[in-house]
Amino acid sequence: MSTTRGCDIRRLGRRWLLVIVCTASGAAELWAQPAPELPRMVLSVATGISLPVQEPFRELYGNAPFPVAAQAEYGLLRHLRVFGGFRFFHADGETPVDPDFAPESYSLELRMYSVRFGASAVLPLRSLRLSAGAGAGYHAFRETWREPGFSHSARALGFIAQAGVEYPLSTRFALIGRVEYNRIPAKGGADPTGSLNLGSLDLLAGLAFCLY
Amino acid sequence: MSFCRFTRPLRFSLAIILLLAFSASPRPADTVLVRMDRPAKAVIPDGWISSIKVLQELDSCFLVEVPVEMIAGLEALGIRLEVLDTSPAGKPYYLVYHAVPDEHEAMRAFGEVRRIEEDISLFWAGSEDVREILPSHFKLKRLPENTRIRLEAAVPQAQPPVRAVEPRHAALITQMADMVSGQRLAAAVQALQDFRTRYASTAGCEAAGEYLDGYFGSLDLETAYDQFSFGAGHSSRNIVAVLPGRISPEYSVILCAHYDSASDQAGTLAPGADDNASGVAALMEMARILSLVPLDFTVKFICFSAEEWGLLGSRHYALEARQAGEKIVAVLNLDMVAYADLIPEDLEIIANSRSGWLLDRFDAAAGRSLAGVELVRHVNPSFNRSDHSPFWDQGYSAICGIEDVPLTNPHYHKTSDTLSTLNMEFLTAVTRATLAAAADLAQPESNPPAPAGLTAQSGTVRSLFFRFKNVRLNWRAGGAEVAGYHVYRASTSHGSYERITASPVTAAAYLDRFLDPDASCFYVVKAVNRQGRESNFSAEVRDDEHNKRM
């Protein structure tokens, strides 16, 4: 029993060692390349998966695929950009089943449109451009119970933080990867004792177009 | 030596564990008996409510037992408290009702006394036989030890919409009320008076109980003695006669009156014609008439004993009923209903806050039969001086019918309380009114039969911005003649039911969806036959009555 466990641990250790070596060698390879020129104006569009941060939200809607984020960035300084953008979020959900009552649930839909503004720091790292920023978002959302047709619409002001990486494919185009954290405190939730956060952690990938 | 070897963090942890162990170990809490003013709504934290033992609800206050250490906390919440006794364990307390405020002082000669309200005092003495200690004109109630009374901020003057008597029953109920015979009532009062005394613990009381048992037996009702002991080795019997319901026999309407009597010579002479041969005579006459008609729900005719000793018979019955989970739709108690100081006399009906609906039902049903006698309604939890009160204590809906509040009968608890002082026209009218209300509550059987076995379970469904209550109703399917069912809902118990099914549902189940989760709903169901004729209502259920987690 203990021998098997020891083998498992050694196997796991070897895998991690392999990952670290590969990552380090990749980073060294990137580091060796010359730093690219930073574009002043970048337009990007990205999609991926949205992971709700609050349990009641996650319980109802789960992880929502394909949020769409479009963003324009303008370099004010060499390492500082301001950004403005739009995000569309859509999720289908189900009300939770109460096993003590009846195995019955209702189909839900949540749509959210957001406008965001903020600033980010950009750091060229050989051929990559790393960025990290924060800002504010203004969100309009609507929750709908499909069967009876109830719906609730509201608006909220929130906070956004994002970290991303750009990999230039050409002088104009680049692949982007971005992690975004949205905090969207919403009033009037169904649980009067709790505070509702419609925010999520978004894992996005997309394409950027460098205007100049 | 070994302790010294422990490291400092270990010693600290041990101290914390010991501290927690001592603080968590159960130790008997010292409680005190307190008069507590009605608190403002929701001022007491939920966690404290379970430590407060409510013994009595009155109009202005509650009598409660609370742990000593909670007193300061309650006062800090702005609740006015008065400690009545610092060692209440095991003491028999009595509420004593006196007509004159000065009599409060007079009671000091007999034992400990505290003023609770203007005409109500709390009394206790070394003996349990307080009836034998205090003069007979004091009305007593032994304070209950186990109640289902809730701490409520204010006495709501319940005004639910009145549901009219079913039109097809109206004629039958009027016909039944017309069968009430003044001569029979007078004969029954005379027969009870002829026992000379019915003072509980005497042979006269036992003989009167056997007479009543025989009378109800002669009507083919199921009868039983409900024996109980009280005081210093006394015992007595409630007389319980049952008219089983045809559709939902597990639900019962209780008609009651006490048959024991009192006077200043109680051991030998206490005719008690008004108090309370009058109420028992009404019960006997109602039993005779109601037994002729098939009813949906069971009707119980109960003659309580030892009412004059502090409502001891009804206290015994109501507590056992609650412990057995008895489903009591309503309790109608009659006590002193034949003396008229004015012509025409009015009938006073007293309810507590949760029995307001019953006041309305009585009013609606009795109005047609109470010609010449006005009904005066009171919602007053302080009126605890008769056998409806122990049912209030156990959370049942109950009302009391009485000739005057305050009492005006000069023969009260005297040997002169005889048939010759009574107004039999008034007693006849009261009996008719009560019979009409009882028949309406128990529902004369109809075709098709009313659905039985109705249960309700509620659950909450929610999303981020919505929370609803869904209620699942189930009932036993009717016979082949039943084509479907209509479901009715009310926001107050026995309130004005609103039909929620547009057309009859064929299944013996219904899901009422998207309701306000913070409001209670009450449901009844009617069966519909192929000709479209509707049955009586089923028994009423509250939306969460059969929830598993209750």
C-alpha cells in the first residue's frame, strides 16, 4: 500500500519537473528574442468561458460559455494604455430542485451587457506583450424565467481587473489571452440577507488588430 | 511534573478546551416568572425566543418564565418587565378574576398575590386546592405549564373577509335551528339543577356526569369518560360524546360547556342553573338535532368538569388533544347563556387573535338564527375565565359565548342560581345561533362528497432575483361520480376562499405556483360531479402543514 503511494508521489514529482523545465526553457527562448515595438491603438475581440464567483450564481447558471468581450486600447505612454470596451454575457440556468418538496425546476436565462473603461500597464517581454489593468464597468442585466415569463431588469456599477498577454502574429495581428475578474454587486436579490455579486472570472482568448 | 513538560501553546490550548467544556456543559438555568409587556414586533432576537417559556397571553402582556441572566438583555431591548416570582419551579399559579379592583388586596389574606391587569391577579398559596381557599365569587384559571402560545407584538383585531354560509345549506341550517325546543332546554336545566350540587369532587357531580353520559348514549353517540385527578387527591370526569363525521372524521368541531357548579355552600347546594346548566342544556339540545343530520366533520359534545376549580377538566383535555395531534377545526364554548339583565339581551362572543376567523364564521352563520338577540364581538386574550381558554393555550381556535362581560347575574355562584331566574327565550336563541354555527362548521353532507385527506406541502423556488413559494396539494380521489375538483385558496384561515382553478382538475393533486414566500395560504378543495354540482369544502390545510422539515 505505502509502496504504491510512494510510486504515485514520485510519478507526480517527475511530471511537475517536466512542466517546470519546459516552461523555463520556453521563457528563456522568449527572453532571448528582441523586444517588439508597442502599438499605440489596438482593437481586440475575445471569447472563452465565464466562471461565476458567487455560489448562488454558480448554482443557478453554472459556468457560462462564450462571453464576448470587445475592447479598444490606446497607448497614452509607452507602458500605459487606457481601454474601453463592451462585454456580452448570456447564460442558461435552472432553479435548484428541493428534494423534500418536488423534483421540479424552472428554466432561467440571464443576459448582461456591459461597458467598461480602465487603464492598464503594458510590459513587452521579448516577442510577447504582457498587460495588467483595472477599471469600472457599467452593467445592464435581465433575468428571465422562461416558462411563466417573469423577468427582472436592473443596472449596476462594478469593478473590473484584467491581465493579458498578446502574441504578435504579424505587424497588424496578434493572438491574445486574457483573464478578467468582474465584480458586479447587484441590489434587489431574492435573498434579502445576502449580497448578490453577478461577477465572474472570465478566461478569454481572441484576436487583436493593431491599428497603428 | 508532567504538566510542566507541556509546551506553552499546548497548555494554552488545554485551558481553552477546559473553558469551552465548562461553558458548554448543561447546567440548570435559574428561571423567574415575569410579567412582560407585549414587545414591539421582532424586537426579541430569534435565538432568545426558545429560552422564553410563555405561560399565558393576556391583552396587555405575557406571563413568561425566563432565565435570570436574560432579564437585563430583555430590558436593554426596551421591553418592560416585572418579576413576579423568583422561584417558580413546581408552583401551582392561578389567574384570579375579580370584579372590583379592591379585591386584589383582599386576596393577600390567603396567599401570595400580584396584580397583572386591572381585574386579573396572579395568586399562589401552599395548597393546590385554591378553590377551597378563595371565596367562591373569585373566578379561577390554573396557569398552564405547557402551551403553544407565541410571543406576538400586538393583538390584531382580526377582520378577515366573511365567507357566506353555503346557500344550499342555509335552508337546512335554518330548519335545524328551528328545531331547538325551549321546553327541552328548560327540562335539561331543571334536571341538572336537581342534583342539588355539581361541585367537582362531590357525588352530585359524578351523578350528573352519569346522567349526561346516559343522555348522549340515548342519541346513539359514542360516549366516553375522560377521567383526571386534581388538587389534593380529587378526581372527576369530562363527558365526551362523539358524532363521527362521514367524510373527514379526523377533523372535529368541539361544542363544550362545563357541567360542574359552585356556590358559597358548594359541598351541599350549588344549583348552577345559569352557571352552567344553561350551557350544558344547549349542548344536549344541539346533540339531539345535529345527530339527525349526516355531517362531513366529526362533532364532539364535551361536558367539562372542575371548571370552577380553575378550568382543570378542559386543561386536561386540551393538553392531551394537542399531544395526540388531534385536528380540531374549532371550539365553541358556552358558559352562562340564560340570564338576561336587559330585554332584549345580547350575546357576547369572545375570541383571541388567532380565533378571529371563528368570530366571523359564528357571526355569518348565527345571524340568521339569532333573531332578537344582538351579537357583541370581543377579541380579548385576557378573557381566560372559561373552558375555551385551555384550547387557546394549545394553539386551537376557540370562542366563548356568554351573556354579559362583566357578569351581571346577581345569583352568580350563589344558591339562588336557579331555573326561575333564567330567560328561556334567550337561551333558546343562543342555542339556535350556536347550532347554526356548529352545523356550518361541520358541514351537512352533500352530493358529491367533499374530498378527504387533503395535504399540503410547500417549497421555495428561487433564482437570483425571484423567490416564490409553490404549494403541492394532494387528496384522496373520489368515486366514479366525481368528474373533477376545484381548488380554493384564502390568505387567512377560514377566510374568504377564492377559486384558483378555472376548470375542474381531474387529478387528485394540484400545484399552486409562484406565490409570495412570506405569506401563508390556506386551501380547501371541492369535488365536482358530472352535472357540475360542487361538494362541500374539504377540511382546510395551511400551505406548509405537511412539510417534512416542520
